Amino acid sequence: MSTKFSHLRLRLEDEKKHLLGDLEQLQAAGRPDEVRREGSPFGKREEEATESFELEKRLAVEKQTKDHLAAVEHALHKFEEGTYGLCDNCGKPIDPARLEVLPQATLCMECKGKNEKGRSSTG
């Protein structure tokens, strides 16, 4: 492993620990409580709508956290393979300034731009 990226590996490992903790808290918060609120002044339908909205919001945050965790784990795996800092698409080095900002980046800016253009033209 290159020593110039060793501080980024430490940041990624730290980020992984935080994400795992966040995910654990989200999943614990999602476990159903045995005690249901009684006597809502808005009636049962409004209460169910609120609960449904909160569930959707929690699931969206949980998915975002899992996606971020997967990106961090992929970057750590690239350290193990000796390919950290290289674009997954073209194999060219990723700008170190980009990695400083986003240590889990897998694409160089050129490939990232092509990827974004491809998405916007199909959507």
C-alpha cells in the first residue's frame, strides 16, 4: 500500500465504523414497539399515515447508509488488491485531490462525467 494514501485508508476505516453504528441504530429504531399510541386526536388513519411516512423515511436513510457503506468497503477492498486510487472504469489514476474530498471515489473525473451524461440522456 502506498504511504501517500495511508491516511485515506484510516479515514475510510473510521467511516466504516461510524456507518456500521448508524446502521445498527437505524435498524434498532425500526423494530416495532409493543406499545401503540392510544387516543390520537386525529384518528387512526392519520396515525397510520404518519407511521407509514416515518417508516419510508427511515428505510430511505437506511438504504442510503448501506449504499455509502458498500462504497467505503469497496474502497477498502481496493487497498487490499493494491488498486486503490485507480479508476474502476479506465484504470487511470484518480486525482489525489478528488480522493482527499471523497476517499471512496471509484471513478476519475472523466469517467464520472461520462457516467453522469449517460444517466441523464436515458432518464
